[in-house]
Amino acid sequence: MTDELSLFEGNRIRHIYDEEKEIYYFSVVDIIAILIEKDYQSARKYWNKLAQRLREEGSDQTVTNCHQLKLESSDGKKYKTDVADIKTIFRIIQSVPSKKAEPIKQWLAKVGQERVQEMADPSTAIDRARETYKKLGRSDKWIQQRMTGQETRNKLTDYWKDHEITEGEEYAILTNIIHQEWSGLSVKEHKNLKGLKSQNLRDHMSEAELIFTALAELSTRQIAESNNATGMVENTKAAQVGGNIAKHAREEYEERTGAKVVTDNNFLPASKKPKQIKKKD
């Protein structure tokens, strides 16, 4: 199965594609959040009540058709999440009074069509990602670095997958070690510095932050490959060494340029930026 993320009117919707069954499964709560125009926690409570009402009304087949699959959460870890195929999602949408109902139905149909196109020509997926970032206001230079960094990340996780690292929690642990080593901050601390909550940290990194993250992950993979690191103990050592290589590069860069790599800069819209607390004289 392949995890994916798409945007609907600026809102992220997690979904996963089952290559074997050729079926898309979408996060029910992500869809609900858009329909009721509330945050994730409010949407989760709404879905719980809706599921109960559907059972009481004899529409429990709709709830039964939902599955639990692991999707990545805002903390970078994967948790079991209620998902449903497009047919079931449409039934759920019909049960929620919302002005967003028809637009999101059209979006879902478009996603399915785009997947067919991507299978015929994988380059369309890359083009679509670029277009999404452009809509978010990112520069071409930033987009190129973001996508290069993602390719580096994918090669590292491919290595982990083949060397006895469990996807989810162990990926998150190793990622945090690498990040702590090169930046001096944990992933959570870095997100807090930027005032992020559910947002993806890498989508709010500067070009420099993306470059040093990629250097740390590239170094980690090559160290691991050279030692044929297998399992958590050996890959933890590789993560520490790889992150440390990028740390030394960062320190030299900062010394020569006088500019800090890790900053509180982000791409949040003005309405979502954290309020600055004025210091008293």
C-alpha cells in the first residue's frame, strides 16, 4: 500500500492506495473535518456520533465497510485510522449536511482519475506535486529542493524497510535521532519553534533546512550501506553518525555566513501564525 497526501481547498486529506486491490482508501475523519469545517478533534467526535446514529438507523453497513489502516499523523508516527473506499465515503458525505458535499465528491472522483493517469505515466505524479506546492506559494527553487530531499528520504526508508526496521514507530525514532544530531532540536522542538501543529515540518523548512536535512539522511543511508547496518541498534549508530556529519557542515556554514540554518520561519498564512508575546519593559 502507498500512503499519499492531497489538498482540497488547502486542506490535507490522507489517503492510501492498495496496489493489489487497486482501491483508494480515504481518511474518514479528514473528510468529515472539511464537511463540518472544524478541526481534527471535533471531526473525530462528530464521526463517532455519526457512526452510532447510522447503526441505530439500520445503516450499519456503511460503518462496517470502513476499515482501520495505519496513516501518518501530525507527529510523524503512523496510527490506525478509520478509512473507507470512495463508494462508502460518498454514503458518509450524504449523511453530513454541508455546502462542501458536492465539491468534495467532485474532488474524490478527480483523485481516482488522476491515479489511473499516474499508473500509465508516473511522471504525472511528480508534476502534480509541483503544482500543489506552487498553489501554496512556494518558489521553483524551494520546490526543487523539497522534491530532491523527498527522493533522498525515500531511498533511506527503502533501506530501512529491507534491513529489519519496522515502518511507523521505528522510522520515527531514527528520523528523530538524525534530526536531533544535525539540528540540535528534536522534530517536535523544531515544529514548536516554527509554531506548527498538524502541519508537516518539511513543508515549512527553508531551503537551507531542507538541504541539511537531506545531507543528514543521505549520509545516514550511505553509512548504513557501507556497514550493512541491520536492525535498530546498528541503524541507530548510522543515524547518529550521519546526523553528525550534517551537524559539522551546518556549524561551518553558520560560521562562514553568519546566518542560522534552523529558524522559526514558516509558510503559515498570517491568520494561523502564532501570536508574538510582547516583553514587558
